[in-house]
Amino acid sequence: MSEKIRVLLSEEEVDTKIREIAAQISRDYEGKEIHLICVLKGGVFFTCELAKRITVPVSLDFMSVSSYGDDTKSSGVVRIVKDLDEPVKGKDVLIVEDIIDSGRTLSYLIDIIKGRGPKSVKLCTLLDKPERRVKDVKVDYVCFNIPDDFVVGYGLDYAQKYRNLPYIGVVETEQGQN
């Protein structure tokens, strides 16, 4: 099957919105240190760009969870592939994700993090698909609400391809399906 990528959000649009969200986070955490938890692999591009633009002190850790495999639809089964390296007890935590759709993965992840005793837990995402939500997840910082299309670029992949695109694109297959 061959696919084509249609630009949904340009590199410039993404960069502008990340700057705006970073400024808001910096205001909200003024006088504090923020501990970013990057959800791998997709979140790494967004997390790095966001962290560079946050003006309060930042520490960083990584966690990898999976519910997709090589498919375009979530399996609904969440598993931790890589856990945090450092404890979050007493820290102001900001979970940074590339995309939230069903909310299953983030709901599971937030429960795990909250159980570890942080001072606070908030959620930041580059992309949100609220119409796909099956689990209620409070998203504190959203760069873009997008339609229910399968998207790639800026860290998001399709079977490990297209992560390195500097924009957000929609995968269109030869049959014209998304």
C-alpha cells in the first residue's frame, strides 16, 4: 500500500503555537521548577522544542508507553515500555505528549504518575482529537485541536516512518482512505 502525505499544519504554524504555549507555561509556573515527562517516541520532537522556549527552570525525564504497534488505530491495551529514571515525588510535573485521541493511554499514565506523589500533574499536548475521546482526560495545554485523521510528522509516525517531517501531515492511502 502506498501513502501520500498532505500538509495539515505547516512548520511555521507549529513553531508559532509552541512559542505561545511555552510562554503560557512559563507564566503559570513562574517562581517554580517544572519537571517535564516526555512521552516517547513521538513526544520527543515537541518536548525539545517546548523545553527550549520555557523560561523557568526545567528538568526532564522520559517514559515510553504503547497502545498502537504498527497500526493506525489504538489497540486499547496500554503497556509501559520504558519507565522514568527519577522519582517525581514532590515535583511539579508536566506530561508532554505528541497527540491525545481516545485518552486511554494518558488516563493510565496520569494515574501512574499521580500515584508516585508529585506536587502537581498537568498535561500538555501538541495535538488533540477530542472527538475520539473515550476516557475523560483533562488537557491543560493544547497546541492544536485536529480532525480525526491519521497524522504524521513532528515526531508522529506511521509504522516508524515520517517522524522527521518538520510539519504535521495527514496520511492518505492510494485508495483515498485516511
